[in-house]
Amino acid sequence: MPNERPDDNRGAPVPPIAKGVAFFLVGVVALHFVATFLWNAPSNPIKDSVGDQVSGYMRPFFQQNWSLFAPNPVNAEDELLVRAQVEDPQTGELSTTDWAEPTRLEWTLITHDPAPSRASRLTSNLHRRVNTAWDALTDEQQQIVAADYVDMEDWRPLADDLVAAQGGETSSRVANVVRADRVATGYATQFAKALWGEDVVAVQFQLVRTPVPRWDVRFDPPPENPQQTIREFGWRPALVDPNQNESAFAEVIDGLVDDR
């Protein structure tokens, strides 16, 4: 039997399934590169038209926080605080809760766990999103988001006030902060209902940043009252998404509270 040469099988046909898999993988990679490009690109009509889809894909797995690396590593702890107004079902009287700390509850999932669940970074990602939108506002607009709103059908009153503050023309920064405000209110509502029950009628949230010690003074006693940056948003009516699973969310929160 003659010896086969290495190039004897060069003409062997590629199975159709292998071609299909190859084309599929190439398509996935191409779509990922397109999404990444749009995510990092400046504001433009194409990005604005597909912004929600791109944002949903990139967060939380592909978003990069370059502050992780030198020379400017992350040097602060970012937290989201929540409180609520709860209506007494018997008297109709409203009471205001103390501030709760959902981010610190999430941190308990990280301790001693090299691969924590996504529940450990919900408010961290939310803090980053809301804070980025807040940073883009003018001083007058920042005062507007700190005001209370009672009637918030589709968040239009807040959007109208922000647009009026910049001369009547809409912009991506208004759209971003209104969207972020609404998402944060939805999260705050779920958290408040899980903690204080179904009679929550309004919620308020804060963004709190606490500086951490520099590396060269990491062993020094921490200050009793560290200087914090607090960005407070006004009261918003409770917002419940019809597609959310309140019981599952409450179960997670109850477990975090019990394990704390």
C-alpha cells in the first residue's frame, strides 16, 4: 500500500455543519465589534437610535472601567442609598423610613467569593450609570433632579424641566439622566417594597462616594468622619414594572438581610 502524502486530503469537502458554525461565529464576533464600536463612539444618530439595545448588551459584562488601572485606580467606595414613604393602610398617614444601604448588602456576596453572582453589583452598576448622567448636567439641571416630583407619567415633567433649563432643545444628556433616574427609581421601589412592604408610595435615592485611603497610608487608622460626596435625587412616586418579579427580588433581599 503506497504511503499517503500529507497533502492527499487537501481537497476533502468541508461538512456543511462546520461551515454553518464558522459563519455563525464570524457573525457573532462581527456584531460584538459593531456593538463595542457604537458603545465607545461619540453621540451620533445611529448610536442614539440603538442606544438601549447596545447598552443592554454591553452592561454588565463588557463595560470597561479603566479606573481599575494605574496611574488613577479606583479610590472611592460608591454606594446607593434608598429610603421610602410608607402609607399606613388604616389611617392613610405617611411615614418616612431611615436610609437603607442596598450596596452594603450586596457587598456581603463578594466576601470570600471569587465568582460572586450578578446580584453583587446591581447598585454598583446603577451608581455608575446615574452618576455619569448626573455629571453631564449643568448646575441648574442638577438642582432640578434634586427636586421632588409627584406626578411623573412617563417621567415627562422631569424631562420637560430639564429641556427648558437648556433653552428648550432636547439632547442626549437629558435623555440619559431621565432614563437613569427612572431605572434607579424602579430599583429603589423594588428594594423598598422588599424591605418595608407593599404600602410604599414614594422613594428617594442618594449616590454616596466615600474616599478610600491611599496605598501609602492604608494601615493608618481610618478617619471617624470621612469626607463624602452625596448626590441626592428628589422624591419620586413608586414605580413598578409589570414585568418584574417582586417576590424573587424580595427573596434575595431577605436572604441578604438575614446573612448580614
